Amino acid sequence: MIPKQLLIIGLVWPEPASSAAGTRMVQLVDLFLASGYQVTFASAASKSEFSYDFSHTTVVEQEIKLNDESFNTFLKALNPDIVLFDRFMIEEQYGWRVQQECPGTLRILDTEDLHFLRQARQQSTKKQEALNLFSDTAKREIAAILRCDLSLIISEAEVKLLKEQFKIDDSLLYYLPFLEQEIKTDTIQKWIPFADRADFVFIGNFLHEPNWHTVQTLKTKIWPLLRKKLPGASLNIYGAYPSQKVLQLENKAERFFIKGRAANAQDTIAKHKILLAPIQFGAGVKGKFIDAMLTGTPSVTTTIGAEAMKGDLPWNGIIEDDLTAFAEQAVQLYQHEAGWWAAQQHGIKIINERYAITVFAEPFILKVKELLSALVKHRQNNFFGQILNHHTAQSTKYMSLWIEEKNK
């Protein structure tokens, strides 16, 4: 039997050691490979030394060009059963070409997180004004969702927002969180115990604006309070791509250290007693908390930070929006082993019940098979999507063709 062909068009080559987005993409690749698909990963971006090495897999890597008819030639030759777009910008750039060359191909959008929601929260926080979701970015992102046959949403809160606020039909959305292995007893026994851990940690890719803002909050609001109560403790800040303005925040006298990229995020978090993340804006689901739970490390965060991650379960630490209380509760968690251990147990439960790959993998692959077998009917039920594909694709198509001609 010939394996089905999946083409993933990446915004970048995935860097799981740098960002949660990279981890998410590699998990999707692994899921399709395990389900018997032949996967081709294509991107117009340049590779970095941190790009994931697919050489140990059967994944075919393909460099492509933006606004270039060579992509059409490549696409026709491959003739994939499924195309997965990595974020809405990629759907805008390549979606019309996929529709033109392979109209019967199933089109899936992996949103990563809702960009318009993150941007709206960022504007609201910085300008101290009411949240405005109805931006141009929202119009672009939701148009991409409507043009695709299925969109993968990583957060239940975002599924709810799309359905209730924007009236997106349930058949176009699919909740698919991070896909993790269950935490079992043999893993727990290897965790570093409370008595052998020290200090606080934060980790996050600095190309991501919410992480930079969070580190500023730690530096100016949280750490001045914490270090008075715990003068022997340090706060270690890790993250890929730190800029000069990030590095300049280091203050050795205050035990506030900027460490830069972590060789291995989980190993780094595992040595620390608590992950601190007073996140003020953002969207999606935060990979840093997944890594913390997978290493038995309690965390202290905000409502936005923990959004949609725990369901009805207790958090693996503290959720607190008032920054003074945030610091006080972090001290309590740091000093009291019983509370720290209870928080660790909550993390185990969250991972095993809400992120275990065994819960999500099979139903998702079945959903994909179902769509492949009834794609015409599925598209008839999404007439607004057909309208957008008819009209919007024309504008993005001719803009792209104009750029193509200009480049010649």
C-alpha cells in the first residue's frame, strides 16, 4: 500500500531546543510518521545551527522559494494528499498555489497560537486600554482558518473564543495540545528532590515578545521583593536569541543572572526549585510549563500564563496576578517542602490527563482519515470558506504574481 503524502510548509525550520513552536512542529511530524505517512518538510527560510536534524527519520527536506512558480512545479510533482501550513502567514503565501495545483488536497492550518489574540493582549497591556480583538491581524488569521479544511488549535480557550466570539463552525476547528509521554514512576524516581534543588528559573525564546516583557517584570517588580526574603537565592534567566538589551539586565550583585540559551530546557529547569513566569500577555499554551511539569518543577505564574493548561485540575504551583502576592507565594512555595511536593503531584496529573499522546494521537489521525474520505461534502458545509478561496485567493495570488514578475 502506497503511504499517503503529507507536505508541511514551515514558516521556519523547526528549532525544538529554541521554542515551544519548534517542539510542537516536531511532535506533529513524529505523529504523522508513526501513522505511516510519508512526510516532506519544505521552507523558504534559511536553516540555522539549531534547526532540527531530520536525518534520522524518513522526512524529505525541501528548500522552496517565496513568490516563485518553482513551488508550483514542485507541488505538482509531489501531489500531496495533505498540506499542513505552519501558521496563517504561510497559508496566505502558499494556500492559493495549493488550491490551484492540487484542489483535492486536504489543507490543514496549524495556528501554533492565535496571533491576533496575543497581539491584542500585548497592545492592551502596553497602552493600558481595553482589549480589541477586531484587528486587521484577526481578519487575516480568521480568513486563513475559514479557507482551510481544518485548523489545529492548541488551547481550549482559543477554541471557545473562535466559536463564541467569531462564530467559526466546530467542524473547522480541532483541539490538539502538546503531545507528551505519560509521566511514570520510573521517571519520577529520577527527579532531583526538593533538598537537592536551589534557586529560581525562567526560560523563554527572546524573539517572542511576551518572554522579554516577562523578564522585565521579573527584574523590576518580582525579584526586588523576592531577594529581600531569600537573600541566598538566585534567579537564572535562560532563553534562545537574547538581545543586548536582555543581556544588560544581568546584575551579579543582585543574583539576577542572564544565562542565554539552555543546551537542554528540561535538564536546565530540573535543577531549579521553582519556575517563575509572571506572564502579562500571550496566547496559546506555554511550553515552559510543560517542561516544568515533565521535570517535577513547580511554577508560579499568572492567569494568562496558566490559561487553558490545567482544565479543572489544581495547578502545579501558584496562579497569582497581583505581583506583590506573587512574590510572597513564591517564597512560601520555595521554603515549604510539603506544599512544593503537592504542587509537583498536580503537575504529574495535568500531564497524564491533559497532554498524554495516547489520549490524542489516534482520534486526530482518524479525523484526518475521515476528512480525506469526505472532503467534497466537508467543503460544501463551509461555503464561507469557498467564497474566501474564490475571492481572497485572487488578491493574494495576483500580489504574489506581481512580486514574482518584479523579481524577474
